[in-house]
Amino acid sequence: MIPTISLLIASFLLSLLLVFLIIQNFSKQLLDIPNDRSSHVNPTPRGGGLGFVIAFTIGIIVIALLPVLPIKSDIFLPLILLPLTIIGFLDDRYNLPSRLRYGVQLAVAVFAVIRYGIFPLPFNNLGLAGIIIATILTVIGFTALINFYNFMDGLDGIVAGVCVVQFSFLAIYLQQYQWLILVSTLLGFLYWNWSPAKIFMGDVGSTFLGGAIAIVLLQNTDNINLSWSAIFITLPLVGDAIYTIFCRLIRKENIFEAHRTHIYQRLQQSGWSHQAVASTYILTTIVIAGLIYSFDIYGSLLSLLLTIILIALSENYLKLKVNYQ
């Protein structure tokens, strides 16, 4: 237990240091200049996610090299997620074409499915055709999670804070304790990212986290109930993203264009502080984690109901706010 705690503390401190070094040495090269779609007003460096990604990778390697530790690791994890890290960092630096980014995401998804298998869907038992359909849907779902987490990374501390809760829950619920290393490194990053943020995680961080959460869900596909229960922990972020896409489709908007119509963005525009919005999403994630842990699949259904209710309440609040103003 002591070596494990020491490793978690070391991972936290390493992430804290690496993000600081990025702020000190690469701020000008990775500067995010505010525009009409931004939620911040001051130029702020991005790409800070590279700090917690490197710290997490080192932690995973240490676990693999020291089998005496009570935590088991998958040495292939950093390798599978490496393309997302590279393309995300390059995008933070050079703004790469979306087709190139999605091509890399597809490749990562395919390799992840080859390594961990397909998600337990109803089609899996329908012969070869069913397996093909389930594989395609798993790959699409994998890339969707990558992009949803990227879409939701628009306020100080929101994605990092929510992911601390999500990966803590998944590590315990699915007994995949290697993800506690990522929790520690995220906390090190969150110190710099909490409002007022001194650095953003950028695509290098948000796409990595989306890919990581997808891999967690694929690593436990032998237990259907746990797999389906666990996926609902993503609701606070994914629910907002899916609902916003649905609304934009109804309004016949181009869903691939940048915008500021996510619920979390509109709450901030209505007067909520970055801290208030991020804390609300974090608290919602904690409640959902408690429901799933206590009631498994029934807790997941309650979480879905809670998410729908919160979205409806948010819409009513925002409409009243607009009418009042």
C-alpha cells in the first residue's frame, strides 16, 4: 500500500511540475487568443494536457516494470493513445485539418478494438453480420467519445474536474486501479487549470481523456451489466454534447462548425462563473457515481433520468434568464 501511495503522490507532483514547465517555456508557442467563440477574455496557453499525459505514461511504465506493486497496468495503453497525444499536440500548435485528426482517431479506435474487443451490444450474437455491425458501432462510439470530451473542454476546470471523479469511480467500480495514476496526474494539472486558469489542456489533453474513457469501457466487456452500468458515468459531459448536437440538427445548423451553444457555455454566458459551472458538473458526476455504485444498472437508469431532468431545468432557467433580461 505504501509504494502505491508513494507512486500516486509522485505522479501528482510530476504532473504539477510538467504543466508548470509548459507554462514557463511554451506559452508563446501555444497561446490561445480569445475570439467570439471563447469563454475566456485573456490570452492563455493551451497544450497543458501534455503534462498529465506524460506523467500518466511514466506511471504506467513504472507499474509494469515493478510487478511487486499491487496495481497492475497495461503497457499497451500509452502506445494506443500515443497517436491522439501527438496529433492533439500538433493541432494545439498548428490547427490541423479536421479530416486528418479524425483519421487518426479512427485508427486509434480500430487498434483499441483489436486489443480490447467490441462493446457488448445486442448485435454481437447475430453471427458474422452482427459482429461487423457491433464493431462498426464500437469504433464510431469510440471516436464520438473522443470528440465529445473535446467539445466539452471550454471552461476552466470542467473536463479535468469531471474526469477526476469519473476515473476515480471507474477505477474502483471496475477494479482497474491503474487509472488512479491518471486521477493523480489530473489533480496536478487541475491545480493550474482551475479558474482563473493559467493554462488549458488543449486537444492533446481532451482527446486523450476521451480515448482513455473509451478504453476503460472496453476493458471490461466480459461483464455486460458492469459495462452498461459504467458507461452512464459519462453522462454529465456526453449528455450535454449529444443534446446540443440534437438541438443544432433541429435548427439545421452545421454541427461541425465551432459554436457556443452547449449548456455549460450558455450557463457561463448567463452570468455563472467558471467555478460555478465546473462545480455543478463535478457535483452531478459525483451523484451519478453514487447512484451507479449503489444500484448498478438501475442506478444507471436513474442517472439517465437525472440528466434529462437537469437538461430540462437548465433550458427553462436559461429561457427565463433571457426573458428577464
